[in-house]
Amino acid sequence: MAGPNGNAASDAEAHRMIDEKMTAALQLQMAMLTGRLGTTPATATKKIIRHYSRTVRANRKRLAG
């Protein structure tokens, strides 16, 4: 069934990307609460960027293929 933009495939992809972003954010929140992001702002920033980069890279790979 097509959504607001009239294309079921693109709507499904949009939902998937939103789900992935929410999952990534929740994973980071858990990492922060358990101390896995490190003890300094610089370390935490590097780990956060690395975490989101993996998600973005997976999206690009999936969309390109």
C-alpha cells in the first residue's frame, strides 16, 4: 500500500531509515548510561560519530545496491 508520497517502496525505505536512526540513538543512550562512551568529551564524540557512521554507511550501501 502506497503512503503519502504514492510509492510503497520509498515509504517502506523511509520507515526503515527512521527505525534505524531510532535504534542507533537508543543504543547510544544505553552506551552513555553504562559508561561505554568513555570518560572524556573527545572520546565520547569519536565513539558517537563512529556509531552513526556505521548506520549511514549501511544505508548508503543498501540504497546503492
